[in-house]
Amino acid sequence: MVGLTLLAKLNRIICAAKHTDPQVPFGGVNVIFFGDYLQYRPVYDVPLHTDFTLPVKSKSNKIATEKQIQQRVARSLILQINCVVKLTQQMRTEDLRYLQLLERLRHGECNYDDYELLLTRIVGQSSVPLLSDSPWNKAPILVFRNEIRTQLNHKAVSHKAQQMGQTPILVYQEDSVSTDIISEEFSKNARYVYRPLYALVEISKSKIECNLEQLQSKLIPIPVMEQTFRVDIGDTLPKDTKPKSNRKTLLSIKRRALPLVPAYCITTHKSQGQTLNKVVVDLKLPNETDDIAAAYVPLSRVKLLTDVVILRYFDYKVLLIKPSKSQLTEIGRLDKLYLETQTRFPEWL
């Protein structure tokens, strides 16, 4: 998912690599964008369709940061797109009735018949298979919130361990903190627990032909990952305990952990862009959710309605979430450019 900050960075890199005037978009290189504006917004970034002419809640007299300036530069690059091709042939969904439902969902215009159709796919209905039966016992569960994902993964791990007659082993690593405002002295009686250096993972579809040294075929060692990041805690300290101006309030945190998490359940963000054979979807969203992608993304991961099972009952209003004003404006602008492109290149479109 490309946002305006990343796009601005790519523009600067290409201009520097081509040794061209920074005012020339992408250093004079032709750029092709592929995508759908009705998807999740990029993480820690703003979407490409952001309309900076719309009023914002922040103070109008606040000076724009360098990051915000670069985002506006990137938005100006998007507005210079002069050739648009609209791909209308559906390559994933094979169920015509379900495809029509998804098309209405994209516009927040689902009718009550669509809602009742999805209700027939809720767990517990006679038309819905048991999740313990194959192939549903291997279908991922898509949820909106990380908290639910974590809880379901914990339950799934415990259930899987019970089936295998094994005891789940929890491996965790507490973060170490290094700072000049927190003492690093440890008690002489401190005890140190050694952590695993590797986890062995079997990848059944691996194309590795030869064994790794002293390992069975298809066993891959996953090493512990280490990352250090800094956090400024100055704003969180009470006023009477804040350090003097010559003292820093930065914490240096080092995290070491195995980069492995259960994936019986994943967030709908993680599923974006994937085509899944079977999927279990949770459509019960927080009341304040106004992102159309929250419902559209998980439901559009499969080819057929029968490939979807819905985890629990949900409100009809979930199917009525509409695209934002900036999304509609940008899609309308691109539709006009598409018509102009058809006129310019009739032999190709």
C-alpha cells in the first residue's frame, strides 16, 4: 500500500538517481500505478486520494511540517496523471449473485436481500458446514481488531496442542531499556534465563531439494530477530519530574523475539490483496468504523459465496458504509480521465 509519504520519497530517489531537476516528476520516468482506492489506507501514511482542500480539525495557523509539505508534493504528482485505463473484467469472483452484492457493497448500497443472503452463511446455520470439518478447519479467520485476533489465536493454539497431545510452550522476551535517566544497575542476585536461539519450522511445500546441515528435509531454522528503537517520553512525564533542559528523555528499547505468531486468525488488513480458497469472516465492527474497506476487503477475498462463512451476527448498517468524500472525488476524476484516454487511444481501448 503506497501512501503520499512513500510516494514523495520514491520521487526524490528517482530524481536523484536520474540526476534531473527535482521539479521534473519522477525524473522524467514514466510511472504506472495499479490499485483500487476502496482498499485500506496505508499504515502510518495518508492515502493517495487525500484531498488537502477539505477543512481539517487542526488549527489553521499551524505551520506545516516537512512531512506534510512532502505529502502535498506527492498529491500534486497524483494530480498530474494524464492516462487512465479502467480494468472492468472480474478475475476473481465467479459467483454472479455474489459479484453483484460486492458491487453494491463498494458503493455502500447493499439492499436487505443482500443482508439476508449473507445471514445464511453465519456459523450455526444448516447450510453452513462445521468449521471442524475439512477444508474449513484450515480456513483463516479474518477479524477487524487485533485484540480479537490475539484471543482467537490463543484459543486455536490451545485446541491444536490438545489434539496433538502436546503442551503449548510460550516463549517471550522482555524488552531491555537503556537510558541516561533510568539506572541500569542490577541486583547481584539477578538471575538470567537463556532464550532459544532458533525455532525450526516445517514448510511442507518447500522446494528445497537438499537437507540443511543436520536438519531433516523441509525444516527451516528461524533465528531470533533483534530491533532497537527510541521513544521520547518527555510528554508523558509529570511536570514536577521532568528533567532539566540539558537532559534527554529518550528511551532506547531493544526487543529480541522469534518472528513467529499463530496465523489461525489474521486481521482483515493482512488479507488485503490475497485470494483465499475458504475464509471465515467476522463482520461485527466497532460502532465508530466508517471505512468501507472494513467490510469490502474481507468479503471480496474469495471466488464464491459458498467459500465464505461468517463468524457471528452483524448489523445491517455494516453493508451501508459509503466511500469517503475524497475517495468519491478521486474516483470521479479518474473516470473522466478514462473517457479522455479512450478518445485519445481508440485503437487500444
